[in-house]
Amino acid sequence: MSGFSLRRLLAMLHKEWRQMRRDPGTIGLTVMLPLIQLFLFGFAINANPRHLPTALVSADHSIYERDLVGALQNTGYFTLHRYPSAAAADEALARGDVLFVLEIPPGFARAVTRGDKPEVLMEADASDPVAVGSATAALLALNATALARDLPPDLRAPVPAPPFGIVLHQLYNPEQITALNIVPGLIAVILTISTLVMTSLAITRERETGTMENLLAMPVRPVEVMLGKIIPYVGLGYVQIGLILLVSVTVFGIPVRGSVVLLLGALGLFIACNLAMGFAFSTMARTQMQAQQLAQFAFLPSMMLSGFLFPFEGMPAWARAIGAWLPITHALRICRGILLKGNGWAEIWPDLWPMALFALIVGTIAVRLYRETLD
Amino acid sequence: MSAAAPGLAIDVHDLRKSFGARRVIDGLSLQVARGEICGFLGGNGSGKTTTIRLLCGLLRADGGGGTCLGLDLLREAPRIRLLVGYMTQRFSFYTDLTVAENLEFVARLYGLSGVRRAIEEVLARIGLAGRRDQLAGELSGGWKQRMALAACLLHRPALLLLDEPTAGVDAKARREFWDMIHEMAAEGMTVLVSTHYMDEAERCHRVVYLAGGRLVVQGTADEVVRAARLVTFEANGTGIEQAAARLRHLPGVETAAVFGRALRVAGMERAALAAAIERLGDSGLTWQEVEPRLDDVFIHMLQGQEETS
């Protein structure tokens, strides 16, 4: 009975499959979880918000005011609403009804034609930098040209010719659509939930309900129990990958510029990382509750420090160091790289080997921690 | 390592096992002959479950050793597992699988040839055939216990280790369960069964009493009773409850308990016990000395344990 037996592994798998099939929760979670997450994150998150409500307080109705308002609206970032007074507009800003207040002072048109270079005040609610960031950038580029059409010829500032020109090519996602960044990342996030959380629960459940004692007393080897528990979740993970890719392409118009086979292979390694971690957690936890908490403990940094929600390069060095150890950080880059950039082997290699290393280390720990006896 | 005596299914010496600083098994030696039904008795926490787990390789002993079915306990644990059927104290099968599916899983893990036939045979033998397609989680206590027994018997083990198999099961189911155990012992199977029920202990060929991780006394039920040298008196009449309450506090009386219409008192010394009864005065009870029963002896031993610990 020593050594590995395919027959016993098949017996384990058969049992797992029966249990999985009988539990409507597992199937529901497999299909519904990715769909709900996709639609939530894919449609709801926008890192480049447009049409932000802006209060306009104008004491000078003139052609220049209309030019300025028109130019603002043409950027696509501002939707203007007239307010009777500065006080009312500031109140609206404090309440959060508007994110900007634009004040055009009395005698604005006259001052412009006189060449006094008057100032208009734009107040921004900068409490959320992401919300107003792109809009303020657009604003600063505006004033050189906004009024040009209606100015008397002598006031039209000669556009100074800069000593060199910058040509900006926004590659991979030129329209800066957030979904194009978020949705490929979701593949990694959803796989983390289903494989990490589910494996750690599945194995702890055997211990909690006492069936582990029975398994240990029977002639089944630890590696067979481990594989028997893990393989169904690998299958589950791939079903989810397929589902997410399908919805990503058809609903969100995510391009598939690289090789799907390469993506599936790389994600296999990522699944291995999660299963190793889930198995390690399950050997440490005594109850399903503890396993759940351990998985949660790993899941939060995975969301926050991996570059899924916030740019990885924006984090301080120590946070990047933590992030670099998380397999999801690398899986994210691989997903985005293959789908959006058409990356191949050579480009994803720097993200493949850290995952392989992680799987190896954590897998070894998990096997060491798994005991064949009850003590 | 001592060579296993040919007639012994279990032959272990000086087993020791600690969990952290707590010593659970403290130099236990145990011999069980092949084909014997050995009752494993002792209070809660006396080490019964731990001993059973040591025997089937679920735990590794810290010290001591021996053989189980002629195989070395420490070095040949995997082979022992193939020959032993272990029934856990707690029902530990998959509640979301049917009886037949659970049995099929076990049969396949043991690599039985002719899984289907083996299952049908064991179902028929244990009287479970009618429930084969019921979910294990929906079975009542008695049926769950039968299913667990069926799963232990599938691979035709030479030794059955049963850990409180009948806890929480009704009297009829318990009797039927024991009938099956006797049937199997008659076919040559060795059975080690832990229990708290005295009627079950009396159905064993031999009982072993454990306290504090040591074997305290062993033998047939009669031998154990005789070895205890307990003196028992029984009284009949009205007012036995009041008499029992008074007697409990008198010197020389270890236990005084009412069973139906009779009051039984027990102690180690006949003279002291008689004196205590004397001190009750004329209570209108008629006293006579009776043979101590196994339960008198065990309560006596459990009390002795509490006093020393």
C-alpha cells in the first residue's frame, strides 16, 4: 500500500465530484460569483470619471463667459450648473452636490478686452484625488486657447513655439477605459476567491466533521488526499476562467492580443500557488471559521497591494516589496500583458518564475504541515 | 521487540503517549487473544480512545511498542491499517452521500475487487439493504452506527476496534449490534470495544479497566468483580431514599444508591459497612448481603480514581 496509487486517487476524486455535484452552493458560486464580480467591477469602477457636476457662478454674462463654459464642456469632464451666488455654490461643494465651483468675476469681459489678464477662480473638491485628477489636468491646458476665437486680433496671444515637441502615444488602452484594466485583473481576483478560499474550507471541513480521522485510519496516502481535494478545484478554476474570458470579450470588448494557450498555462501556475496556500491554511486551521479568516487575511492584501485596484508603481517601496511576494501581483500583470499587450513567453517570464518559486515554497510548507497522524 | 505470541491479536507493552505536558497513556500493556471480544472500560479521559488510536496507527506512541496482528506497531502501521477496521466514536462519514456511496468510497480506498458484491454482502449482513440509497446524514443514530460498522467490515478485517460504538443508541439496536459482534467473533474476528454500559461489558469475553492511562484490572466480568473484594448489602422496604441519603455520609460506606425498590450500599470492609447500617437504627428496612455486580465495582473504581487524582 506504500506509494502512490492512481486507483485510490480516482476513488477520492469520484467522492469529491459526487459531493460537489450534490451541493448547489458550489455550482452556484462557481458560475454566479465570477458573473456578479465581473458586472460589479467591470461596469462600476471608473478611474477616469467624466461629466463631473460643476457649479458656475457668473457675475458677467458675456461672449467670453460663453466661450469659457463651452470650452469646459467640450473637455467632457465638466457638466455645468448655474448657481446664483458664491455662497450657494460653496454650500453645494461642501454637501458634495458638485465637485467644482467656477467663479467668473464681475467685469470679466471688460478686463479681458483691456488686456488686464483677469483671473477666474476654480475651486475643486480634492478630497478624492482620483475623482478630480484628470479633470484638473484638462483644465490647466484650457486657458491658452479657450477665448481665442472671439478676442480682438491684437489680444490674441501668439502661441509661443516650444523648443521641442512631445508626441504622446497612449498604447494598449488609448481611450483609458478602466474596464480594460480591471476586467483582465478580475480573472486573477476571482480565481483567488474560488481556489484559495474553497480549498482551505474543503480540507478543514473534513477535519471539523471528523471524516479526516476516518480517512487517516484508511489506507489512503496524504498525497492522494491532497490531490483528490485539489484537482476538482483546478477544474472549477478553469471553468471560471473560460466563463470570465467569454464575458470579457463579448460584453466588455476586451481584446485578446496574445496567446490564450499561454494565458491558460500561466494561470495554471497561479492556481497552483493558491491551492498550495489554501492547503497550508487548512493544515493550520482547526475549524472552517479559522480557515475562512486565514484566507481573508491573505485576500485583502491581494486586492490592495497587487495593483488590482491601485497602481502598483504608486505604492511605497515596502508595500511594493510585500506585493511582489503575492502571486496575484504577477498573475495580474500576466493577464493584462497577454490580453492587452499581446505579450509572449519572454515578456511574462519575469512574472512566471516568482509564482513558481511561491508555489514551491508554500507547497513544501503545506506538505510538511500535513500530518498523517492525528497528533 | 518481543515476537508476537501466536494466539495474540494485540500484544503491546509499556505504551506511553503525551499531549503537551499531559500524559494520557502511562505505561499501558495489553494482550488480547485472537477471536476474543475484549471490553475496554474506564472513566472519561482514562485513555481508551487514545489507546485505540495508537493501535490503528492514527497516533504515534512516544514510548513502548509491540505488535498488532503480528505486525510491528511503529514500523508497520500502514500494513496494520489494511487489516484493522476502526469505528470512530463520532460518526465520521459523509452525510451528503448515500449509504451505498459511502461504502463504495471506502471499498475503493481499500482496493477491494468486486466492490459492488462486497457492498451488497455487507449491506445484507448488517441489515442495511433497505437503506442503501438514503443519505447518511438522514439516518437515525442506530442506523448511522450500523452503517459505520458496515464500512469497517467491508475489507474483512482481522481486528475490529470499536470506540464507544453504541453511545446514544436505543436498547434494541444495542442488543442487535452486540449479537452481530458475537457472530463475527465466532468467525474468528478479534474485537476491542470501549463502552460505558455495564450490560455490554458483561457480554465481553474479557474486560480491561483503564484509569489514568494505565491498565488497572482485567479478566472476565466475574474475575473483575471478585478481585475488587467489594462488599454489598441490599435493603428493601419504605424510606430507602432517606436511608440512602444518610448512609452516604457514614464511614465505611462508599456508595449508596437506589435501584427501583432496592437500596444497594457498597464498601470495602464488611464490619464498617455493617456498623454504618447499624447506626441507621430501626428504620423498618430488611437487609441482606448480596453479590456485588459489575457496575458496583466500576463505580467503586471510578471513585477511587477521583480520590487519588
